[in-house]
Amino acid sequence: MRANMAGMTVLIVGGGGREHALAIGLVESESVGDVHACPGNAGTALVGINHDVSVTDVVAVGELASEISADLVVIGPEAPLVAGLSDHLRDIGIPSFGPHSQGAALEGSKLHAKRVMQNLGIPTGGVLVLDAESDIKKALATFESPWVIKRDVLAAGKGVVVTSDDVEASEFISNSIKTDGFVLLEEFLSGEEASMLVLMDESGYLCLPASQDHKRVGEGDTGPNTGGMGAYAPAPVVTPAVRQRAIDEIVEPMHHYLRNQQIPYRGVLYVGLMIDENGAPNVVEYNVRFGDPETQVTIPLIENDLGELLLATAEGNLSGISPKFSNKSAVTVVLASEGYPTSSETGREIKGAKSRIEEGDIVGFVHYAGAELLDDGSLLSTGGRVLAATAIAPNLHLALECSYALMNEIELEGSHYRSDIGHRAL
């Protein structure tokens, strides 16, 4: 530890809703004094100091961390992790929450992740690796439709096509092979999706409350995949029995594997689950960072000091922390810009987003993502997912009511959001 815990300086790397959620959690931690973000957004600007430094400029982020005497760096997105930002920070003596580049390959390469799962006997769908020599028609006949086709690249959650249309499948496979050299064709896993965020280091692991994301842009889970249109936690599909199976069959073997690597994994492992009709969990994907928007509904349910929790993980001392979680429900509903996810209209003014609701045990507020705070206090949209209306309440119904009440106060020309977040739980 580089400084007295009474006033840590923390640098958050990233500029989305996830990073705003982390910033709020850290600002509310007694162990944290100052919060900085690079590049940050309107939300992080309201609670800390933003710096115009690219997340993938490893050296520049390291220089910024040294300049502000950061006691901890928390890395939000996957790209800087794959690029080796944690490796660099640890080399210059700054604790980093986020795995080294070798550990980040679990998200950087879906093929690598599949091979690790297969070697460890972790339940997951079958896979074929297709290249220019492959017979696409024969490959599609191997699995029943719908087919899951994944590019082996970082694509912000959008490098995946799920389709029952053999023409669409064949075209995506062909185009991906032309672009990347190969593509993964995976067995479709049916059931209900859920996300488990697991803090992990060589000393132990800690499973946070399970959540459920809504990846499709349209009502009833229709339309193209997005980075996420909303989420809620805890997800009732992850019953105590399902949770225990996921720990025994998925988390434990992966933790055993990662803790025994030459450089231990320190950060969060996002486990994307598909739970079948018999309650058996399978892994859809691993990510090596907090999910977005899952973080927005998970951080508010952590009752530990978040700064202490993340620093302990970064320093390999997680097993010394006793977890404490709220028994409330949290919901976040994403407001997306016109055209999202195909394109995004930006530079439009956002009105009414500074509203906050506090009524007894119910709290509602806004997480900013693709939004910029101007000097005159006005807000402009800068991305596809602009903000999210988040609420914490004694139950899911009340949280949803509060979240949508907040959303109704917000104006952004051409924007859209889903009105059925949490429908599976309801």
C-alpha cells in the first residue's frame, strides 16, 4: 500500500456508465479521498476530476497515475487490460485493479477462453473454428439453429451474431474470415441468461450479487445486440442452488487455474451464464472487467467500503475481506441516442437528467455514459448509450417504478429506451 488508507487517491480508467458507477461507489468510501478519471464523462466530472488521456495509451495513463500520486488504479474497459495497462502500472509500483494482459486474454480471445474452459471441464457450448478452407454449409449443419457466430476480437459486445437465417449466418462467417482470418461457430445454449461478477485474486474470490442484462435493443428481447439496454439485480433466476452449482462447476475451477498462473489474476471475472430449464449453468462468455450496465446495479448493493475492497484485490489480499451486501433490489434503464446501435446521433442537448428521487428506502439517480458536461452546466450527448436511470428500492417493482419515473423527466431528441427492463423477473 502506497499511502495512508484514510485518504486514497484513486484513478478510474474509462468513460462509460460503468466508470461513473465505480466513481460514485469510491467517492462514498471512507478509505478514498480523491477520485480522478481518464477520460471520464459528465458523471465522473460531477464527483471527481477528469483528465483527457486515452485509455489505450498505456504510458500516458501510467504517467498520469504517477503525477496524481494514485494509490490505486481501477481499470474499466477491456482494451487497456488486453494492451497491458495493469502490467505497466505494477511495473512502476502502482496497485492496479484489473488483470495483467495474459489474464485479459480470456476476453481478448474467445478461442483462448473456449480452450481453457474445455481443458478445465467447465460447462459451455460446443465450438468450431472456421477459416478460408472450411465448408461453411457443412459447419452450419453440425449445430442446430439458431447459430452463434463470434469474431475473435474485442468488439464492445457487438462482434456476435445469433441467427436462424442460414444466408445471414453464411455472410457473417465469410465476412469475418475475410477480416480476421477465422471465426468461431458456437452451439446455441437455450435458457435464461444471468451475469455473475466475481472479484478474484490469488488469495480467494468473492461472488457479487447476480444480475441480468438486456442486450437486445427492442422490447421483448428483439432486434440487434447492443452493449446493454438495462439490467437489474439480484436476478431471481440465480437461485441459491444455481449459484452453488455455478461456484462449484465454473468459478472454483477457473479460480484454481488463474491463481496458479505465473502472474496471478487480480481484478473481476465476469461470468456470462446461461441457465437451462433444469437449473444447470453453462458459460456463454468470460469478460475480464466489470460489465456495463451490470456494474450500475451491482455496486449500489455492496455495503463494504469499495475502495478497501478493490485495493485488497489489487494487492492480493481479498481473502481478508468479509463481504456485506444489501438485501434491496437495483434497476438501471439505459437511454440510447437516435440510431443506436447501428449509428449514433450525438451533440444533442440533454434536459432533466439532474433529477434525483429520495423517498424513504427508495433512491433514484442518473448514471452518465455518453454525456459531456459543458462549462455552463448543460449536458450534451457524445455516444450511443447516453445515460441510465438507476434506482435502488426494497423490491424490484418499486425500483422499476422509480427508474421509469426518472426516465420520464429526461428529454433527448430522437432517443429511445426499453420499457420492459426486468420483465423476466416479473
